[in-house]
Amino acid sequence: MNAALVWFRRDLRAFDHAALHHALQRSARVHCAFIFDKTILDHLPRADRRVEFIHACVAELAAELQQLGGGLIVRHAVAEQEIPRLAAELGVEAVFASHDYEPAAIVRDDAVAKALAADARPFFTFKDQVVFEKSEVLSQSGTPFSVFTPYKNAWLKKMLAEPECLAPLPVEPLAARLAPPASPPAALPSLEALGFERTNFCELKIPAGMQGGAQLFEDFLTRVAGYGTARDFPAVKGPSYLSLHLRFGTVSVRHLVRTVSELSARGLAGEGGAVWLSELIWREFYMMILYHHPHVAGSAFKPAYDAIAWESGPEADALFAAWCEGRTGYPLVDAAMLQLNRTGYMHNRLRMVTACFLIKDLGIDWRRGEAYFAQHLNDFDLSANNGGWQWASSSGCDAQPYFRIFNPVTQSQKFDADGKFIKRYLPQLANLDGKEIHAPWLVPRMLLADKGVRLGDNYPAPLVMHDEARKRTLERYAVVKAG
């Protein structure tokens, strides 16, 4: 074809890019566009680190495309309307984009496809944010998996049988086909023009864009062998910190999997390489679940769990507010929530601890916690966030049994033994030692006072006693057992 348009969404990079690769192969001239979609942005708080991250990524993408001889058209509009309009304005013969698996995105893409078809323009979409999607990994009976381990085994078997699934989809060899930018190139709309305020994003020094993703991955490869153990300790530099980059596609999942698989094959990734690959497979598992079972966005995967009676009313609202603000009286839970509120990041072990505490210690509906994380996590991804919360509430596929209830004190003692992470966010507890910091209410009041801690004053008393809350949870979940 003579001209095509590539619509960037969750794939903010100019390398190993499915839609861009295929558009360049099929078209003599390829335009590129990114839409700051009002349908999404209008529902976000006016100070949102994610928008700053995306803004920085889009600026870098525009510069990289210009370096390759092309350009990036950036609009602030309703994408569903703007893409068909832009396609007509440019006179392209087709629009190319990457698959998106979220219910709202599927509806949006269907509407775009219909609008384009009305003008005789096809809408081509391609797999890009996962290695395997939709129904590519099925059980022997041909149905979607609902348990992770057999899914993982089938996923790994398919990857080994089809090594081409990890092959890069290059852009540079055909970059001469990129349509040159307007002269002069249109300026990127400022954050303020988009209706957003600055946050502490720059102070946090969060690496953005393709370069930031590459730096993080390079650093992680020096630590990957120890990932299996290090990932559980929030005070340790254990994770890859790539979840935000995977969310917005500044890294290629094919490249990540291929690199770690090759290192593992050469015995250079240790046990950690296999564990990290397993985490990437969990990500695809939850995307597959959301695609095949869209009802999980708002309801339990296991319908029987929707019968649970959660705490409600002013008292429950006060408990929820204390959890949100890091005022539960359980130091590890509070430190984790303060980390989330101040940085937009929360360590994965702590996501499980805080979620279990809200659901099984405070008796609050998991959907309230899910929504709070959705608003505050930089790396919020509907499928992973929903999967994690349903795992914690025991209502999801392959979730922890309802009677398995994390003890927040034991978790604290095991994974932050010296209280190093806790003290980073709760400096008022800095003088407590490793035996005292996990449950300050058990420390004699005089000793606490000597160490500058006053329960109910500069640090709260616990909202609930875990043992009592555990009994209430087992009673609450009895409706599931009875069903």
C-alpha cells in the first residue's frame, strides 16, 4: 500500500515493534501517532505520576523516530474519534496497532475498526505485549487454563517448540519508509496543556522511556541469578523494576524472555532466571484470564465468593481510610502503604501482605483495595492488579485457599527482620530493634517511651488483633464453604 498509520498505545518504543514492523513491510510510507486519550485521562487525578512517565516516554519516542527519519504525530483527543479522523486527514490506506486485552480497550478498538471500515480502511492489530496471547496456550481439551502451573508448563513447552515466537521484529532496516515529520515538527503538548500538574516524579528519578528500560534490564542481568531469594525482601534491591516499562511497552517482552532464556541455557542466570521467567508467565496468565473471563473486572472469578458479606458503614470506611493512609498500627503494612502513596511503587511481597491485611484482617471488600491500587500504582495493569487482589481474597483462579491468612507480624519478622524497610518510611520507629519493631504494642510502654514511640500519638495502636480478626474471617468465608 502507499501509506499507513501506526497507532502507538502500550508499545512506546521504536524497536522490536510488531505493528511498526508490519506496517513498514506493507507500506511505502508510514505515519506514526500517539493520542493522549481523553477517555482515559479525564478520569485520573490531576497529579498522576503515570502521565508524567508516559509524557517522558512519548517525548523520547518522538525523538527516536525523528532520528530514524520519521516523526510522531501527538494529539490530545478522544482516541476512538481521532484515529479515524487522522487516518482520513493523512489519506492512509490502513491503520496498524498492537493488541490490547482489556474489556474497555476491546470495545474502543471495535469502534475504531468500524469507523475505519466505513471509509474502506482496514484496522490491522498484532500481538506485541505478550509472548503468547488469547487462545495460544490451551489445555489438552482445548479450553483456557484456570490453574497457573499447568499453564506455565504448556507455555514453556510451546516456547521451546516455537523459538520463532521470540524472534525480534525489526524496525531499522525499513526506517526509510517512515513518513517525514511536519515542517517544523509540531511541539509535544506540555503536561499542563494536558490538564495535569507536576508530581514528585523527577525527584524519584524513575528511569523513563526506552533508554530507562534498557538501563534497568542491564542492571537486573547482573543480579538475576539471586532473584529467586532477593525478590522477597523489600529492603533489598531484588526486583527487576521493569513492571512499569512492561506496562507501557518501552521494553520488548520478546527481548526480555529471549535474553534470560539464553543466559539460563548457558548456566548464567542461576535459579533466579527461571523464577523471573515464571513471573513473566504469571503476567501473561492473568492477561489470558481477563481476555477469556472479562467478568473478573468487578466480580469474583469464582461466583460463590460474591456472596461474602464484607464490612460496611462508617466504621468500615474509617478502617479503609486508615489502611490507605498507613495508620493500621502494623508497621510493615503501614510502611508499604506509605511507599505506595509517596512513590507509586510497592514491592510485590508487600502487595500480597497489604492486600491480605485489608481483606482478611479488616474484612474490607477486595474491590475497594483493587481500586485504590489502580489509582496509585505507577505500573497499574488491570489484569495483574485484578489477579493479585483476587488471589489475596481467595476469589480468583488458582488463588490462595481462604483459610490461608497472612500474619502481618510473621511476614514482617521473616522479610524485614531488622526493620530496615519499615524505618525508611516510619522514622518514628527508628530506635526500635529487630525484636520490637514488628509489633510495637507488645513492647512495654516505658521502654517504648524511652525509644521515642508513643502509641496512639506518634504511631497508632493496632486497628485489630490478628488472631481475633482471623476467626472473624473464617466465619465470613463460611458462606463459601457452605456453598
